[in-house]
Amino acid sequence: MDNWNILVENTDDGFTVATVLEVPDCQITDKTKQGAVEKVISKLQKRLANAEIVKIPISTQPLVSESSLMKFAGIFQDDPDFLEIMQQMRAERELDSDQ
């Protein structure tokens, strides 16, 4: 990985905390922003010198099962009469709400 994201935060006591977002336990606190960033980069480089990044494929499944009604979503998208029916229903609802 060529680019890493570093979150830089100022604490109430005047220090700066730098955290590598991709490796949350890779964190440094320093008196200055520049010092914190330099030190966290150094810490990450040392850690990566003895490590290997392995990419693995994982298929993701939805956490929530699809609603049984979802199989009907979009079934009228190519129906030329559907838009007309929807407009009629909307007009009737507006008439009902006015009364």
C-alpha cells in the first residue's frame, strides 16, 4: 500500500495525537503536529519492516435478508401504463385530502 491515512487530533492539554487509520493501534502523541506525524510514520515503517500485507477475497452477504417484497421491485419499469396509473392515483389522493 502506497498511501496511508493519518488522523491528527489536538488534545485539551496541548498535545497532538497522530493515528494511522488503517492500523488503529499505531498511534503517537507528541508536543507538535509535525513531531507526531513524523514519529507515527517512523513507527509504521518499523512495523511494516517485519510484516506482510496479504490481500484475500471475501464474498460479502447482506446482513439483513432481502425482503420477500424486493423481488417485485422494478417490475413495472417498462410498463407504459404504469406511469398513467400512478398519476391517476396521485390525483385521487390529492382530491381526497382536499375534502
